[in-house]
Amino acid sequence: MELIATCAFGLEKLVYDEIKKLGLWVIKKEDGRVIFQATALDLIRTNLWLRCADRIQIKIGSFKAETFDELFDQTYFLNWADFIGPNDVFPIQATSVKSILHSEPAIQSIVKKAIVKNLQTKHRTETLPENSGVTYQIIVKVNKDEFILSIDSSGDSLHKRGYRTQANLAPVKETLAAALVQLSDWTPERTLIDPFCGSGTI
């Protein structure tokens, strides 16, 4: 399957390098994300071990759409039932940049309808109660009429997976702090001095 590691703009090369160190095949690197080939086990590994990525998403499909009919049809034909059960919750989050279909609420509505129709057909049911307690957050990214649809696998942003059970508010996310340390060329053999005496993020 294809996975997407999202990150802050400017950190793509660091995330790319981390993915390669895990022995995974990178498909392409774009602004704010790195797309790579992986297995279900790699999905777990990347959520655990990528230090600079914000989220790991499962890419369900990508296509170009300029009308809501095209968006509905293309979304409907994706393999949603491979991941989402007949009782699972699946909210939609959409962002659109420089695209003909620019209304994010309308995009969310059309994608929701297409996925509902798909799941009703594949699971052979007329109702989708969405009461299982399992949530699959659907992410829709649109840029210049190119759609990427994915499912978030991380839940809370990965900067919240830290080792501390109690923490103060930090001026930078832990993922960004990890990127700063990597950019400094620090190694465990060298002394790292953090003079700021703040919340201990670095």
C-alpha cells in the first residue's frame, strides 16, 4: 500500500531520509509530505519511529476532478470497504487550494455521500449506523484540481506520542524539535547543550 508521511514545510528531506533508513521505498517527495510504499507492519513502524513526521496516512486514491459528478464517481470506485466496516465512523476533512471545486463543505458532503454509497454496496446493507466506536478520519487534499484521498492512521499528531506523561506547553512541537537536532548534525557521541531552560522539548 502507499502511505503518506505529512510534515512541516521544509522538513521533507529529513522525513525522506528517515523513511529510507527504515528500508522503505519512497515514491515521491512533495511540499509537506513524502509518499512511500509500505506494508501493514511498516505502517506501525513509521508511526513509532519517524521523528520528524506529523502524521502517517493511508493513501486510498488520487485523481483529477473538476465537477462534483466527477468527484462522486471517482471517490465511489475506491476500495473503502477494505478499511471501513459497516458500523465504523468516518468523518471527512477537506482542504482545497487553487481548484475549481473550492468549497470545502461541499467537497466533504460529496465525498461522504460517495463513500456511504460504496460501503452500502460492498457491505450489502442499507444503513450505516456509525456506532462501532472506531473512527477512520478521511483526509481530502485538493491542489489545482488534483485530489488525494487518504485515511489518517495516527490519531493525535505524532508530536504527542512523547515519553513524558506530563508536560508543559512547548514553543515548538517535538517533531520540529527532533528536526532541529537532526539538522545540527548531532550524534550520541557529542554533547548537546540546550541553554533555554524551557519546557524541555529539546
